[in-house]
Amino acid sequence: MSLPSSAASRPSMSQGSLGIVYIVCTLLGWSSVLLFLKHLAPYIDAWTANGWRYGLSALLWLPILLCGSWRRTLPAGLWRRAVVPAVFNCIAQVCFAWAPYYIGPGLAAFLLRVNIIFSTAGALILFADERLLARSAVFWAGLVLVLLGSAGTVLMGATPIAGATATGVALGLVAGGFYGLYGVSVRYWMRGVPSMTSFAVISLYTAIAMIAIMLALADRRGMAVVDLSAFNWLMLVLSALVGIALGHVFYYAAISRLGVAVSAAVVQLAPFICGVASMIIFKEVLTAAQWLCGAVMLIGAVVLLKAEKSRHPAMAAPRVDAPIEPESAGDPTELSAAASPERDAIARA
């Protein structure tokens, strides 16, 4: 009598195991993006890195748009609706790519978590149903923890916030802010658009902008890459694959098997992994107070996620209909939209 039950449990166990593999791949990939950029910094400028990374990624996502166009299945107004999210993504990506040129990857990774503040504020303004969060003590506790942790990671460092450090901190904060706005704009403008299609068109727009900027501003119009060694070429290609292209595929696959809440909680570890790796590879020094404040910030993010989940149990549902940037992974406002897209039908205030 137990055999059917045992046999029936095997697919579920297999799906769970695959989900673990996918989320670990996502975590390691997204933890490494800033490390790749820091390694490449002495050889190419950020304009060049952005142009080539997004260009390579867009080529991988382009078949989705070509197939959709050929079959005439692309959502109506897709290209127009993707403009605003793409603009926010472009600004965030420029600041994100330049940050490692001024500060260590570990500090930059923690600073990017301020995306939660901006995306939460945007969601409260744009979506009537999200304003219910303002009545939750858990929500406000999480938001305060994120604010305190963010301030602490900036103010508790051993290096004075001046010169290059101040520039790097500003770039990290601006990148995080615009990634937060990107997440909200995706939910606002791209309602009902499949996640892969959304990210493909936004990536294409971003790639066009990054390549144009590279041709205008980069050293040798981006052709400095011809002087890269084979190893550094590999690092450049891997940074595009794991950070922009395959990272999203793995994350969506993990969510479909583990659910949004579990996947989001796991990727909160990315700044810590990045920080430890940067300490080993680049000798970056973060003070004990900065590590503690980083932990407070990420605990706040988990608390915000808990507040959102308690209001929308569907967050455990294995459905994803919103693209999520690596730097904004785990953002409750984005993840709640991904988990329950039917809520996007609610009238906007």
C-alpha cells in the first residue's frame, strides 16, 4: 500500500532537488557579478563592460522576441510599454557598473539593497492594494531595519566617505534606487506580459542604449576588449551569462519548484557571499559594524517579505510573470507581483 505513495513522492522530491540546484546556481551567479566587474576594471572601463555584457545577453534573449514576432504572439503595445522600465534599468546599470571602480564589491552589494526602500515607496504610491501594508507593524519594522542597516553600512566603514569612496557610495545608492524604481515600473507597465518576453525586450532596449553609450564614451569606442587575454574574455562573457542571461533562467526555474518566498530568502545571502569573496580575492575590508549593519539590512528585507507574504499567501505559488534584476532579487514588491499577477488587475490609484 505504501508503494504508490512512495512512487508518487519521487517526482516531488526530484523537483525539490532541482529547485535547490537552480537556486544555488542563481545565488552563486548573482553573488559574483560585482566580482567580475571589479576584476575587469583595470583592463576596460565600465562603458565597455556594459556595452559588451548587455550586447551578449541581448543576443541570447533575442530569439524569444523573434519567435513571438514570427508567431504574432507578442502582447499589444509591448515595445511602447517597455520604454519606461528600460530607462530606469539603463540608469541603474550605468551606476551599478561604475560602482566597483570606486568601492569594493562587498560594500556595493550591500548598498544595492536600498532598492527595497525605493520599490516599496513606489508600490505604495502606484498600487492601491499595496497601501494595506502601511497598516502592518511588521512592514514598518522591516522598513526601519532596512533604513538603519543601509545607513550603517555607509557610515561605519573604516575609510572616510570622501573622494572616490563618496563617489562609489553615491553610485551604489543611486543604482539601488533605480533598480527599485525599475521593479515597480515593470509591474506597472508590463502587467500581463510573460516574464521571459518582458525581460527580453527590456534587455534589448538596454543593450541598444549601452552599446550606443559605449561607442560614444568608451575607450577606443569599446574596442579595448581586443587586448583582453583569453582569461579576461572568459570573465567578460561569464559576467554576462551568469549575471544577466542564465541567472534569470535559473531563478525562474527555482521559483517554479521552491516557491517565491524560499527562493527570495535564499538570494538575500548574495551580498554576504560577495563580501566574503571580495575580502579573499581583492582584500576588501569591511568593518565588523558594517557586517552587522548589512545583516540588519537583510533581516529587514526578510521581514518585509514576511509582511507581504502574510497578506498574499499566493507568494508560495509557483508562478512568475515579472522580470527581476539580479541586483533587486528578493525585493518583496517585485516578488509579490511575480507570485500573484492577477492582483495587477486592481485599479491603479
